[in-house]
Amino acid sequence: NYPQATITRLPWDTTVDNYAWLRDKDSAETISFLKAENAYTDYKMKHTKDLQRLLYTEILTRIVEDDQSVPAKRDHFMYYTRTEKSKAYRIYCRKPTTSSDKQTEQVLLDVNELAANKEFMDIGTYAVSPDHSLLAYSTDEKGDEIYNLVFKDLRTGKLLTDTLENICDMVWSADNSAVFYTKHDETWRPYQVWKHVLGDDVANDELLLEESDPKFTVNIERTRDDRFLLVHIGSAITDEVWYTNASAKQ
């Protein structure tokens, strides 16, 4: 027995939703229902286990597991990602433009290490600061598309104490002292732009812009010369772009 159906009555129609209760993903009823569905699926698909393993092995033989992306030059570094055999996630790396020796490679982020002992891992934002000393990256560890942003000092390899929870986009300020980021509303629509100064309490973050019209979404990026912050506000039929100095002090 499952919770009672949700009935919505409108002047022109009445809708009966027998599964509206599933929207509460943390409720005991929802979790019990999903476990039962998974158990039923495993039972019905049990006879295909050998075939599943065969197909998985065949697919792996068609994938280059030891692979590397084309390096992208940025100032005096070449940035790239690579994968290793039997590892499921990317490894983010860089090396000086003056060297092609693998020993000079610096691993900035090994997602395989982040994913160890976790059921899920996904990288959202990945951005190195303009002076190449800091890395900002966001992770989703549950598969619910809620990303939390952390900061890594690339000189020491240690994480900073700053953590920004439940963010969308993010870009660095031109002077490396702060980040601009967007947050979404309850419908998952990016609608706010915030500024966080590294080392400050998140409670002191400054709200720079809020788009209240639900037809519009907000995205941010920096210009190629790193001088300006661009704020895109767009709907299905119209767009506008605002810009401001990308320095955190202005």
C-alpha cells in the first residue's frame, strides 16, 4: 500500500496523480518503493548476467583506456586530461610549455581518488585561477546534480577552508582573490549571481544580481582577455548580456 493519490482540481479538469508522493525522495515510502523496483529488476534480468559481462568486456576492447586530450596552451602551461587503463575517471594535468618530459607533469586533480569508496562522482566546474596558483572545482557525490565547490592550492596540494554549496556556474575574478558564481531556485533555474572573497565567511557573500522572471535563466563567463565578467540573461525568445569589471575590488 502506497500513499494516497494527489488530486488537483481545476475549473476545466481534474487530475489524479498516483505517484506524486515519489517527489519526496527521502521519504521511507519512496526508498522502500525504489528498493523493491530494483530487486524486481535484478530478478527479471538475472538470466542475462553473463551476457551483460560479455557486452561490457567487448565495449572495453573498443575504447582506448590509456588516452590523452589535446593540450591547451594557457600562458606558460599546457593543460590537458588523460585516462588510465582500468580507471573510470579523468585525471586533470598540466606541464610547463618549455618541457615535454612526463616527469614535469603536475596532476591537478585525480577524479579516481575523489571517487574512491563513493557510489557516485561527477565533476561540474573545473577552473584554474588566472595566476595558475589555485584550482576551483565542484563535485556531485549523489547524482542529484547538487554541486559543491571547493578550492585547492596548486602550490601545496592542500584544500582551502572555503566551500560553496549548491552552485551552478562559477568564474574567477581577474585578481584571483574572489569568485563569481550562480545559484538556482527551487525549479533548478539559475537566477542569482554572487561574489565570494576567498577566506571570507560564505555568509558575507555579496548578491550582485537576481532575475525574478521565471522565463529567464542566468549564466556567467569571463571575456577572453580576462578583464570583464559577462552575465547572460536569456529566455526562449530573447537574450541580453551585462558586463562589469572582473576585478573583485570593483
